[in-house]
Amino acid sequence: DIVEKSEQKAKAEVELVETKESKEAVMLELEQLSNFNAELHQSCDFVIKNFELRQTARDEEVEALRQAKAILSGAKFEEFLQEP
């Protein structure tokens, strides 16, 4: 009976060590995920904060390109190509 109890105790101790190691690995992964989450949150905050500013800048660029296209569409390039 003592031998059986000793075997059970040894098995339980092995399980305990394996469980502690598994717990440490899970805690490390959880810490890494938490750090990644913080970095991602910071990045998203930056994008959201600057969205309006960036959208306005893109709209201005599109309008400038439309104006340039309109100017170039009406330009007479023959005058620029003639030799003096």
C-alpha cells in the first residue's frame, strides 16, 4: 500500500511540475500578447487621431490633380514645340 501511495505521489509531483511549466509558458504568451495589444492600440489611436487630417490632405491632392488635368487638357502644346 505504501508503494502504491509513493507511486501516486510521484505521478502527482510529475504532473505538478508539468503543469507549472505549462502555466509559465502560458503566462509568457499572455504577456507577449498583452504587449502586442498595447502596441496595436497605440498604432490604431495614431491612425484614428490623424484620419481627418490625412483625409483632408488627400482631398486637396485630388482637387489639385483635377485642376492640373483641366489646365493641361486646354493647353496648346504646339506653341511650346515650335522652334524659334
